[in-house]
Amino acid sequence: MGLFTATISAVRKGLARTREALAGGLHSLLQDQVLSDALIDDIEDYLIKADVGVKATVAIIEQLRESFAAGDIARGEDAIDFLKTSLKARFTTMNRALAVAPQSPTVILVAGINGSGKTTSVAKIAKSLRDEGRSVLLAAADTFRAGAVAQLEIWAQRLGVDLIKGEQGADPAAVAFDATKAAIARRSDVLLIDTAGRLHTQRNLMDQLTKIRDVVTRQIPDAPHEVLLVLDATSGQTAIAQAEEFKKAIDVTGIFLAKLDGTAKGGIVIAIQDTLDIPVKLIGVGETPEDVEPFDPDAFIDAMFTS
């Protein structure tokens, strides 16, 4: 879709706590040190603490031990380079760009649990789209939470985009229906649908999410063109279970990993890559609407290890 501009400085800033925990600790541990089995054990602990995940950590540490035993790696600094290369290699080639419909409007459905930063993430996407000159229509389909519609309405006013809303407690699918109809009539470039936050274990609400998707599809057969799941990076491995359930309900096509600036465990992106067949497409690296970046695996790993 040609959206967003990746800047290594922004990613580094957003990953400050991760870098402090991972890169800072590893550099202090390994700088000017001769590698040993004990040091490799410490590296393993650091990777687990950074939420890299058991699967990736075990595989990387096994490879590191083999290279050390073979004499290919002898210094602590070499181990850091090895880790960066190994982590980058775990990312398969995926299309990480936001989808664009062959004919407007492009419909982006956004879901997530309560407190994940979903509505703020919707605002960040809307601003980036608007800054590129695209017309954006927001749909406030979160009709359950008190103040949710008002929150999105404030964002719409600040960003200069139109909003379709319903009364609190109204059928969210009806709001999505009206918004889709309006997006077609107004020839909007993008329709962004904000849905109610819900726990992945709440089956009735997950079914409601499926209903919203189906209502959109009935009006635009190939929509929604993008189904983004907002995950809170600070929730760690819990985010994996959440993503698996949302994927079953609405065929998630991409992940917006929010609140990376608030966690020392940015390695969760590696665990997501290893566990889910869903690309991380966007990352939130701050609290303002400008603080959104496209996810670039190589740049992300470099930022994680830059002290």
C-alpha cells in the first residue's frame, strides 16, 4: 500500500527497554570475554527473558553450542553477531505491506482484546493513511464499551477524517453495515472498522466479530481486505494464545504489535513468527499518532542489539 516510513531511530527509541534488557545486558556479559558453556547458558536466559520464545531459543542455543564446539565462535562479540544472524534467519519471506483493494474502498477490520491499544492503533493507521492523501472513513463498531465511540470521535476530529457511529449498545454489525455502505457511496479510499475489545475466550463476542466480517463481505465480496489483530507487546506469550483464537474467528491477515515502547520483551515478535503463520505488519513505538512503523525484521533485530 506504500504506507509508513520505517526509521531505525524510531524503532530504536521504541525498543529502548528491550535493548536495555537484552543488548545492554548481553554486551556487558560478553564484551571482551572468551566464550564458554557457562556464558552460553547465560545467553539462553537472556533470550527467554526477552520473550524470544522457547522454540527459537532452544534452536539458536543448540546452533551456538555446535559452532562453539567446532571452534567457529570463540569470543563474546562473535556470539552477538551469531545471535543477530540467527534471529534474522528465522523470519520467512512474507508480504508485510497492508493490503490494497483493486477497487476502492479498501476495508481494514481491526480487532483485539480490551486494553491492547486497539483504538489508538486505529488512529495511528488513519493518520498515516491521511498523511498520504487517502480519504479515510472510520467506523466506530465498538458499541459496548462506555466512551469508546466518543474516544474514536475525538480521534476522527483531530485527524480530519469522517466517522460513522451508532448508539451505545447498538448492534456492531449494523454499524459496520452502514459504514460500508457509506464508504461505497462516498468513494472513500479506505474504510477502517474499529471493533469492541474482547477476550479471546468470550465465544459470543468472537461470534459477533465473525458477524461483522460477514456483513462487510456481503456488500463487498472480497472485503475485508485486511484483518489486523492488535496485540499488546507487554502481554508476552499470552499474546500468542490470543492470536490463535482470533485467527480462527476472523482469518487474521496481519498483526499490529502495540506498546513496544512499554516492554523489555520485544523478542515476542520472534515467538509470533515461530508460532503463527501471520505476519507482523505494523509496530507501535510510542503514544502519539505518529508513533507507528512498518515492521522490518532486519531493522528490528538490529535495533534490539544496538546498545
